[in-house]
Amino acid sequence: KNQVEQSPQSLIILEGKNCTLQCNYTVSPFSNLRWYKQDTGRGPVSLTIMTFSENTKSNGRYTATLDADTKQSSLHITASQLSDSASYICVVSAKDSSYKLIFGSGTRLLVRP
Amino acid sequence: GAVVSQHPSRVICKSGTSVKIECRSLDFQATTMFWYRQFPKQSLMLMATSNEGSKATYEQGVEKDKFLINHASLTLSTLTVTSAHPEDSSFYICSASTASGNQPQHFGDGTRLSIL
């Protein structure tokens, strides 16, 4: 069964600190892995998208890694800001006829001053 | 960047009312549009996939007569919740893509539907 699991479920950090969010997946065949940021009451916004051959991808203070062998990904946030408070969702696309997205349940991040 | 506009952002209405939600791709042609539902503190659940000019493909457990989807053009898809009841209250989000595969899905800002 195709699944995406994220940890931790929630995280509280102080402004300026770094943090790392984890994502494990069992999706096969694998097409790509995406990280989205979702503010409360808003739609998800894409941060990164990585294919099988990509190990790391950065978008400003966000850096995503992918280990396709162990089927793990991480999202590292550097020098956190209050505006980073949001849910971060790991999404994996299966390489089938529909290319459906399989969503993780998200990590709720709260950055405190 | 690609922009997807969703309207209305919030709807409050009485039980039995039908509600239409619009999803527009503002600066690109969306071959495929997706409709999701999200309950509090849960992730997005795909309801249906629609391709322009053809019937939508619904996920298992989603009533097609309850959630009517029309994708009449490459820039507009609509979701109509027919005879809505309190259990239909949720956050509905659309996304649009130029193609399947490695193309990103661009999400709208969602519609908060509250049925009294």
C-alpha cells in the first residue's frame, strides 16, 4: 500500500533556530517527492520537488534531501522565522497512469519569538 | 509563478442548499484539475480528478451525484456540492496542473464550507 509518513506530528522551536522534518514513504513505483507549506486556512504552496536522481534541493532557507534507496526525505529549515509557522506536507507522486499525489499527514511547526 | 484562484473563500449556508465553488487557473492552461477535501488537522484527501472536456474521475467513496464537477475550459473547473448537509462542512481545495507526471500542482487557497 502506498503510504507517506511524517514525523514529528508537531514541533515548537524558538525563532532563529534550525529544524529538520522527516518523511518516509512506501510509494512504488516512485515518480517524485514534493514538500509543501500550508498556512492555516490557505492552500499548500510548493517548496521543492525532487525526482529519483536528485539528492538535495534548496529554496531559500528550505533544503530538502532525498534518499531513494531508503525511501526517506527530510526538510531542513535554517534560521527559522515566525512566518515559518505552518504545516509542512510531504507528498509523493506514484509513476502510474494517474500520477496521483499521496499526501503525508503533515508536521505542524510553531516558531515562537 | 502559476496562480490558481478559488472562489468563494468562505461559504455559510443552510442545510439543503447547493453550493458551487469555482477554480480558475489565471496565467496558464490547466489540462488537469484536482479537487481535495481537508478536515481539521488532517491532510488533503483527493476527491476527484477532472480533465478539460471529459467526465471527472472520482475516488472511491466519493459520491459523484453529490459532488458535481464540471471542467468546461482549460482555465475553469467547478465543484457543486448538491443539497449540502452539516457533514459536508469542510475545507475544499482545488489544484491545477498543465500535465501529469513531474509537473507541479498549483493549489488554490481553498473554500471553507460551513453548513448550518
